[in-house]
Amino acid sequence: MACMKLGSKPEAFHLDGNSWICSTGLPSDVVIEVGDTSFHLHKFPLLSRSGLLESLIGECSRDDEQKCTVHLNDIPGGAKTFLLVAKFCYGVKLELTATNVIGIRCAAEYLRMNEDYGDANLIAQTENFMNEVFGSWSDSIKALETCEEVLTQAEELHIVSRCITSLAMKACADPSLFSGPASSHSGSESPAGAASWNGIGAAGKADSVGEDWWYEDACILKLPFYRRLILAIGNRGMKPEKVAGSVMRYAVRHLPLMRRQSSATHSTVSTSSEADQKNVLEQIVELLPYQKAVFPTNFLLQLLRTSMILHAGSLCRENLERRIGAQLEQALLEDLLIPNMGCSVETLYDIDCVQRILDHYIGEERDVNYPNANCVEGQLMEGSHALTPMTMVANLVDSYLSEVAPDVNLKLLKFQSLAAVIPDYARPLDDGIYRAIDIYLKAHPWLTDSEREQLCRLMNCQKLSLEASTHAAQNERLPLRVIVQVLFFEQLRLRTSMAGWFFVSDNLGASQNPSCNLVLARTEAPNPATTTQQLVVAADDVKERVCELEKECLSMKQDLEKLVKTRGSWNILFRRLAFRLKSRSPKLPKPSNDAKDSETPTAPLIDGKENHCNANKEELSKI
């Protein structure tokens, strides 16, 4: 730490109770009272250095008193600082450091200790030393901390702004270009200044300093100073990501609730600290850079949860919700499960908050022209889909709905409102929303048939996977109309898939024909014999798959017939549908033992497949 030594005389001050006495061999002729402390001094050393004391002592002397008494209750820094000023006036040894120079500078200004009252007076001495202090990061931090004690005078003298400007300049620059980049509040002394065995200082081998080297020191500042430092750093062009890192470190340091991993419903805040933490939180939120994705979404959600516990203002919560909504695709399910902090707690989790966040996200994405992802049957059976941000949000919302669905207090309208925000094209498959609907129906068995049908309109039966369709066809909680739709689309998808595969099978015999070059070109195989063999193997696999699918379809029909028997009003309708579907899709004949290796007849499945699809759609519309 920087240090400047002033004066050359030995110590002449000693404390007697609440009084400081200067033992120079002469009796004291003036008493300076600063609060409860008195200083028994002599007029001449004070008159020669201070314009204010010269004026006050002169007024006191005209009262013909032998011993003059002067009151300095408003002096910056109080009695502790005035003792150092008195030592300077007497020429006694003292040291200026980063921790006392600000108070002495303000006291010197108050006492008018300028060059009119002697060369190298206290104002000039402290100004010269402050320039040295501002050249060091650690000394500047210590000096800024002491400004709080004399804040009014330090602001008037622009000391605070000079100190913050110095710190901002160093934080934005290469730390190797100035002295003292190491933390000024580390627990142990660094041996950098010690000489090694060969006489070369250890400081010659500087350790590499990361970009976050200044975070820890900045965290010890009071919030008003930290706020001004961050704004100054931002104005100097520091990357928002670096600024965000410091704000995150400061929030975790000064908001104890941010460090708690337990459920927020069991968190308590003492009355004495609640107002302070609330103020810190609201000002931290105002400091957040406006650029998108500079903060992790889970950090923003932690801030939001803390703001609810501390009952922060609505503007603070709205600001956080808007920021979270702008990058919702990065959120995790466990972070989105925010406990309900409202006065009238109806549901376990704050679903209204998630609804607002989702509305912000949809509003941000509304102007983006996403392709309308109409899922055709072939795409649904192929498997993976590209995860666009909207698709990631859709998966997140479906998972969230599955978590909150068991809550018996969750109203149907609120569940529908949250699920309906996601556009249809955002879900390549509706398995997630189907799972959430099924859980909700199981937890709310008292729903009427009308409400169940209304709820099931949230999903598209045509976009269910094979596994989900099989489960839905046997799900007694679903309305009968939905089950019929699931079976219809599953059979339609089966016919479409079978028609495509058998189209390839019929062309196997003509694989050597030049007219089939288009099929062969897609395989890009250089050997025609190898290509033919691969296609034959593929055709055999298709035949086995077709047999399995027919068995599954037959099983689903049988289950549906059992279900319909319990619902008399649908019995006639189902028989009519089953008769028409059966007349258009006869079963494949089983291969005989003599013809195991022969191809399975495909004509009944392929013949008129387009007319079958159209006819089936007409049947569904009649239903």
C-alpha cells in the first residue's frame, strides 16, 4: 500500500481521558473541541497553517479570555482526522495512506489549509499523494471505501468521481499495464516483493491474470459506489458478458437467498435485513445489461424467485420476466418450478408467472417467420427432428405441464391457457402434451365428458408416435371420439407406410432394367448385384414389419370393440366404421409352408390406396 511520510519531529501528543495534550513545554492557550474530544494546543502552529482557525481564534481572542475555546463539530472525519491535522501543524511525524488521505484532504479543505498559509500545505500534500493512490487498483479501492465517511465533502471535491474513473480505466485495461492487479483484500500477504536466492525479485514472474480479476474487489464496495463503477465500466466499452459476471458475483455476495438451495417456501428473511436486501435486489436488476443471453437463464430465475420472497416491486419482477422470456429456450424445468408466493395460494407452483414469461417469449418470436411444420405421416415415423428454439420451448412447456398437472387445485382453464400458447408447428410430435393431458385427467377424475373433449383438443392425434397411439387407444380416460380418431390415423399411417415400402418391393425384379435407374441412383451403390441383394433383405424386413403392424392393428380394434360395448350410444357407430374399414382393407393371406420364400401378396394393400385414404377421411368427417 502506498505511503507518504510527513513531518520530522518526535511524537508530542498523548491522551488523557477524552483530551489530547501536546507536551511542548509551553502551556496550552487554545482548546479545540471536536465532539466529545478536546485538544489542548497552541495558537501559533494553528494560525500559521489554517485560514479557518485563524478566523475563529481571532474572534475568540477579542473576548479577552486567557484561554480560547473553538468548536469544530462539523470537521470531516471527526476527532480522529483532526489529530492527524494537528500533528501536521506541529511538524510531528505522520503517514498518509490510502485509508486516511481522503478524510485528511476533506478536513484540510474545511480548515482552508491552502498555499496562502505556508508552502507545501496540507491540501497540496494530500493532492499529490492522491494522484499516487489513484495509480494503484488496490489503493483506489481502499480509498473509495473511506469516501463513505466523508461522502458530502468527497463529492463536492470530485474525489469519488476521480476514484471511480481510475478504477473503471484499470478494469477495462490490461491488468499487466498498471500496478496492483491482485486482490487488495486477500487473506495472506503475497511474497511477490521478496527477493529469491539469486537476487531477482519474485515479482518478475507475474502470474497470469484472468478477465475476472477485478470482480472480488468490486464486490466489497457499497451498492452506490458499485453501481457507479459498473456504469462507468460499461460506458468505457467493456463487453456485456464481463459486466454480467461481476453483477452475478455481487448479487450472490449480497443476497443470501441467492445462495440457498432449499425450497423458497421454507426460506425466511429477518425483518431488519429484508428492506436492505430488497433495495439491493432492485438496483441490481436495474444494472443488468440489456443484451440478450449475457446472463444464464437459471440466474435470472433465481433473481425472480428471490424478488418474490422479498416482495420486490412489480417493475422489478416484470423486468426479470421479460428478460427470462427473451431466452426461455435455455431454461431448465427445475428452475421453472417457482413456488407460489401469493397471498391466496391456490396452486403449488406459480403458473401465472410462467404464463407471463411464455407470453413474453411468444411476443419476441412473433416476428420471426418460422416454416409451418405440418407433420406428414412419413416424417412422424422417421424419428428425430431439428431442435429449433421454439421446439425446445414447446418441449419445456410440455414437461412443465406434466409436473403441475397432478395439482388438484389447477383449474382446467389455466391448464388450457398455458398449453395453447405454443403454436401447432412447434411440436413435431404431440407425445409430450398427450402425457400432460393424461396426467391431468387422472388427477381430475370429476371432469365432465364435455370438459374432457375440450381438453383433448389441445393435442393433434395425427402427430402421436406409434407408442403414444397404442397407449391412447387403450386409455379409458380419453373420450371415445378421441380414441376413434387415434385408431383412424394410425391405420391411415400404416396404409401409407405399407404402400411406400411395397412400391420398392414391386420394383426389385426390374432393378436391372434401365427404366429403374432412378431407384438405383438413390442407393449410389456401384455394384448392381450388391444393390439387389440389399433390397431383397430390406423387403423381407418390411414383410415382417407389416405382419407385426397388422397384429397390433387387430389388437387395437378388439380392445375398442370391448370399450364400445360399455358405451351403447357408440356401438352402432363403431360397427359401421369397422365394417367400412374392413371392407376396404382385407387381411393379408398367410403364406403356406410350400411358399415360405415367395413374396407376400401386396395387391390388396396397394390396390386403390389413394381411394382408401380419401374414403377413410370421409368416414372421420362423418364421425
